[in-house]
Amino acid sequence: MVNYGGIQGERYWYQHTDVWDNERLNRFVPLSPLEGASLRRVMAADEDYHHFRTAESVAALGRAGVDITAGAHGQRDGIGYHWELWMFQQGGLTNLEVLRVATVNAARSLGITDVGVLDVGAQADVIIFPADKSPLDDLFNTQYVKYVIVDGHIYDAETMGTVLGTETTPLPPGPPLNTPVVGTTRMHIFGAENNKFEYRSTADAHQQQQHVPVRRATLPHERRM
């Protein structure tokens, strides 16, 4: 995500993907900073992006036995970590090697041995993908997480609601994600009751914003020390 000697890897994904149109980002990230960072793109040739050379160096270190892990630097909510994984692949790591970077290597770098592995006695913290979206087949599928299991709770990645059997408990109401601004003509509103986006005038949005639960609650594992 962040490297020196050329254009940073983060900008590569702003150039090559429509970040502002990412459905999950629009659901959980305020519209103003999302569009502000992504609508006007820096256009450059791939050889100007220095992350390719950085990723190649990291891959060489990994093949030499050095533990490597992902960090993402907190640059872009949610999707940024996926970008970093995809950039490891651009440096020459296989899909399986990248998934190890994101799981067992990450845990081991923090001195944790019961996370990031599927083993007897390990914590049952698991990410589940749709059957046709395996990251082993296509690493870009990492962005299509279906469920996350943490501390015995199952979360629907689309809504962050808690899943119990076939029922989903939605997030509790939160403050408006996008507060209307006088003079604006466009605003996203996400209604947790129907899991759909709507476009409304700022006047309509202002009248109804107190009824729109849009900001996700802190998950249990995020409250742990």
C-alpha cells in the first residue's frame, strides 16, 4: 500500500478499479471521503508504480525463508487489505502463499499460535467464501467474503448482521452515515431493513435520516484487548 521510490501501490487500485462504486464500501463508508479519494484518478503507466518492485523483493525474501505478512496501513477502509494481498501476488507469490501471508504468518508475527490455522485446539475464527469464489482459484475473490465466524458468532459480511440458523439479526441503529449538506444533489442512504441502496434528494434524506441505521456496531472481537 505504502512504499517509496515511485507511485505508491494504493494509487494503482484507484486508477484500475472503480473504488467509488464498490457496493460494500458505499454501505459502510461515508460517501464524501470515499468519492473525494477516488473519483479523480492519477493515471500512470504500470512501470511508474513502484509497488511491483517492492512486491518482487518481498516475494524473494519469503522464498528465502523470511516470514512476511500483510499490514495495509489503514489506507482504505475494508478493501485496502485486499489490495495489499493482490499486490503480493503481483510480486510473484502464488495464491496459496498470499493466503498464508494473510493468516498464519500474520498471527505468528504477533506471537499467536492458535489463530490463522485450522487445527485441533485452535480458535474457530474462520472466513467463509461462496463455493464459486475461492481465493485459491482467483485471488481477487478475497473481496467476496460471505461469512465471518469470530468468538462463536457468525456475521454476514454483506450487512455485518449476526446470523443464527437461517435468521439474521441486523445491526442496531446508528448515526447517519452521510449527513445531508445544503446545496448537494446526491446522497447515498442504506436501509438495514431491506439491505438496499436508495438515491433521494437531500430534503427527503434530511426528513428520514433519523430512521436510517447505517453505521455498524463494534464487533465483539474488536472490543478485546
